[in-house]
Amino acid sequence: MIVTALMPHMHVRGKLCKYEAELPDGKKLTLLDVPHYDFNWQLRYELAEPVRLPKGTLLRFTAHYDNSSKNPANPNPASLVKWGPQTSDEMLLGYLEYYLPK
């Protein structure tokens, strides 16, 4: 698989996210690191150079959220947060654009 672009998606409590690949030989690659995620600045990150990932590669997409009152984007720090489509809900989607070599 050859990865060409990545697009993380969270809602307003999203704080940071990272795409990583663990190759079959144990080597780890960071494909994308977004240390200051901003719901109002959602981007598709096209890689400067496509990344070839061999068969057996493990892909990992991780994220952290801030549901505290210190997060100015948090609509209600006291509320129980569930998965959902509304901005007041939360979600984590890790889109990946790739193609298979011939």
C-alpha cells in the first residue's frame, strides 16, 4: 500500500492526534502528528512524498481529548460525552488515502 494523504477528524474536544505505522520488522514511522488539533481548521494532509507500507504493517491512529473547563471550545465540561454526529458529541475518524502498486 502506498499512502498519499491523511485526514483526521474529531469534534471540539479534540486536542491532538497521530497516525503511526509499525512495519513488519518492528520499525515505527510517524505518518502525521497533529499536536494542536483545531476543529475549525480541519485539513487533508497530503504527504510531500508518498509512503510505501509493506504487507503486514500495523496502522495506529490515536487521539487525546480535553473535556475540561480549561478547554474554551468545550461546550459543556460537566456533560457526559458520547459518540455522535453533532458538534457537541465526539468522534474520531482517521481517513487515509492510498493506492495499491501494480
